[in-house]
Amino acid sequence: MLQQFLGPSPWGWIGAIHGLLGFILLVAFATSFEAIANLNPASIRRLRISTLVMSGVAFFTIIMGNWIYIGYRLPDNARAWLIKNAPYVHKLGMEFKEFIALFSLPLAVTAAYIVWTMGEDLIENKYLRYALAICVTLAFLYTTVAFGLGAAITKVKAVG
């Protein structure tokens, strides 16, 4: 049954893992937002964990995205089909998606660095909180755009 859902191509499994990691990344952002909004000594621990998860999952999501990109660029696969039949989907969607998604990793790592080095100083220093909130918000926005574009492009033409 799962094989019918993912398709006969091995790229379906890689794409499913990539999408699942993207979803986990969005959940980690939500957890970080909650901890930042209710910042107190107890939430610092949750924030440390969520920013580490954000950084690690962002890294592995990018790795899986690069892996599935191999299948996307194979001759007679999704890229060639999109360029021929829906060139704007490739130019505006895929080209934009593959670069904007990369911004989430350095922003997540920066957020983790701020939380792990500053710790409870975040409670007193509003500028550190602002910097942290900006990093998490931008990383969330970039990931959400990449996630949405990836889902839309897959609906037009999936890899495999």
C-alpha cells in the first residue's frame, strides 16, 4: 500500500523523507516561537532543545533535498518536463525554492548559537530576544516558502 502511495521510483521515498523533515522543521520553529513568547528560566531549556533540533533537521532536510535533486536533473525527468511544458514553474518555482531553502540553515544555527551562548541573559536583554526572534522568524518564513513551493512543484510534476 505504501508503495502505491509513494510510487515505483526510489525517488518517492527520498522525497517523502525530505518532506517529512521539512514538516518536522516547521514544528521545531513553532516550538521555538512558543518558548520565545513565554521566555522564562524554564523555557530556556525548551528553546535550547528546539533550536538544536531546528539546526540539525535543517541540515538533513538540505542533504535530502540535494539528494533528490539528482533525480530531478536526470535526463527525461521532472526538470526536462517542466522546462518543456511549464517553464515558469521551473524558473520561478524550482530555481527560487532551491536557493531560498538554504537560508534556513545558517539562521537556525545562529538562533541556536544565541540561545546556547546567552542562555538566561535572553530574559533580561531585549535586543538579544529581538535578534533571536528575527532569526527564527526569517528561517520559518524561508522554510515555509520552500515547503509550499516544493509541494506545488511536486503536484505539477514529481521526480521519478
